[in-house]
Amino acid sequence: MTQRSHADLVAEQSQSKSATSALAASWRRSMLKHGLDPAAGRRPDRLSEVELAERHEAVAAFLRVAKPQLDQLYNLVGLSGCNVLLTDAQGVVLDQRVSDGDAGQFRDWGLCTGANWSEAAQGTNGIGTCLVEGRQVTIHRDEHFHTRNIGMSCMDAPIWGPDGSLLAALDVSSARADQTERYNRLISAQVAQTAKAIEAMYFRCSFPEARIVLASHEHADQAVLLAVDKDDLAIGATRAARRVLGLEREGAMRPRPAADLLGRQDNLTGFDKAERAAVVRALSRAEGNVSKAARALGIGRATMYRRMARLGISENHA
């Protein structure tokens, strides 16, 4: 496809009311909402060093968590000429992994740290469209809005923050002319897996004093996690967990009993639950020794047995 014909096709599809695909919708946003020209050849704007440093500082903890995962992803795809990028929620590239031999080509395209790849700035592209639509996307070659970008393929996945809001996009871009859509699907699956790993790790780091519970075994392919405090209250939930459990979509979460959210029912209520938990913990720490557990709780052995019977705890519970 020639440069002119690509720009003409994008313009035609953007104006067409019959074009209903997700790609056409993105092209339409790019042209009609953001006023972009598909034939424009300008490179993406880049932040100054000071501006980029400020953005790094704002998400420093997140970047520390993400760094090993970026390294691992690059080790898998870097030899095939791919470029690994991590952006913030506005589409600005914060971190990058690329070989010295490929760096120049990607820099010419603007795929480098500090560049703004939001859809509002660059039209349909892997990073920007992923962030706008909040979902995993692949933009393959001439699916890009700008003609200058049709030489690359971009595979992206969103990363959601511990408060349920969109935090970043993870991108793998390739400049290989022989890269097939089948190969793109393989890379895309790895990008999605890495994005979920970063999201889960950052969620755990955000609730260091809580225990992290898998909220649903039916969605094992997603980061469906709850943060539960010492009082068994759920105080945090990942984006996927919020959706599965019908919680606040994003923002601060109202603490709720974890048992209520997880659907665990029992016949104990009120302080009985807390007492049972205390007895079970004491038995566990005492490795099942009832006398030792009783001393730790400050009660007699006979009293311990009575409480265990009332709370439905067997002698070898631990």
C-alpha cells in the first residue's frame, strides 16, 4: 500500500458511517475528535529531561517493581528485533529495552523514552489505543493511523493500579517487515502475561501489612486479588477483583469482611469468629500442642478444651 493510498483509506473510513469496527472507531477518533492528519510526518513530541524525571519520580515504586519483568520480557523478544516499552497512563514512555543495533530505527519512529504516544497525539497506535480502550490491542503495520507508522507492529496490554485506575501500558513493537500476525499473537500473549504479573506484584507491594488472597479461581488468568488486613477485612482489590466481586470500579475501597466477599459461610457470628481465629492461630504456633497454646492465650488447659469444643476446633486442628 502506498503512503497516499493509506492516508486516503484512513480518511475514507473515518468519514464512513457504515464502518463499525474497533479500528475504524479509533481512526475516527484520531481524525474527527483529535483533528489529526494521517499523512502528517511529524515525530512524536518528547518531554524534556526535567519533565521526564518528574514523571519517573511520581511512579518510582511502580517502576522498581516493573523493572525485572521488563528485563525478562526483553530477554524473550529482544533477539527478534523487538523494542519493549513501558508508559504512564498518558502514553508517555517511561522505560525502554532495545538492542543497540535496533535503537536508531526505533528512535527515528519516536519509540523511545520521553515520547508521547497517546492516541490524541499520534492517532491509532498500540500504546494510545490500548490506553483509550483499556484493553489488550495489537496494531499491525497499516492499521496505524499515521502513514509514517505503518512499518511497525505494536502489541500492548494495560496495567491497572492498586486503586483500580489505569496506571500504564506495556508495549512490544517490531520493525520487521516479515513479521506475521501469527507471530504477533504469540508476542501479544507474552505481553499480556507480563502486564498481569507487574500488576499483581505492584498490588502486593502496595499492601505490605496485608495478606493477599485469590478472590476467584474461575478467573485464574487474571489478577483477581484481595488485600485482607489482620481483622479479616478486605481493604484493597485489583481491577479484575473489583469487577468480579461487584466492588467500586476504582478509587478508595470501603473495607468489607473478606468472608462476605469470598462467600464463606459458617455458623459463628460476632466475637466467636475472632475467638476462633485466635485459638486456631495459637494452636498453629504451638504446632498442635494444646497445653502450650493455652498458656500462650493465658487460660487453663481445661478451659482451652471447652472453647475448642464450642468453636468446633479439633485437637489436631493445626
